[in-house]
Amino acid sequence: MSLRDPLSAEEVARRLESSGWSGATEQISTTYRIDYDTAMRIVAEIALAAVELEHRPDIDIRWDCLRISMTTHTAGDVVTELDFLLAARIDEIAEKHGAVAA
């Protein structure tokens, strides 16, 4: 199985249960409560992880929160193993900076 193969609805649901992320087979997302300046530092680290994994999340920075969403565009805009790999890395980065899941 490739990192870019679509995951079944059951597999996505199972993985979402054990994470702070939400979504379905088309996209997963999460929001962290964090101040703007810290969010910018988190995003810089997310960018490094994204380049390493060759996968790009959508990022929305607000004054009091950071929203991340992902889908694998190269697989037809579906959720794949790659999305969950990057999600785990993002959670580690956010936790290191004190971000709290909203």
C-alpha cells in the first residue's frame, strides 16, 4: 500500500477517534488555541515537515488560533496515510509550543 492510496471511510473514522483531528474521507482538520506569534513559529516548523514529506497542508492563522486542514490532492482530494503522518508531526510541533487543541 502506498502512502498516497485512499483510506477507507472506516479506517479514517478509526484513526480520527484516537486523534484530535476531525473530518472524513475527503479532508481532515484541527484547530489549536495559540497566540499569533507562536502560531507563526509553529507554521515555520510545519513547513519543514511538509517539505520533508512532500505534502502541503492548508494553514489558516488567526490572532488566537491556528487551523490546519489536509487532503492528498495528488490522490484525487482524499485522505491518505500521508495526511495522518503529517498530522502526527504537526501535533508534536504544536504540543512542543504549548498549543492546545480547540
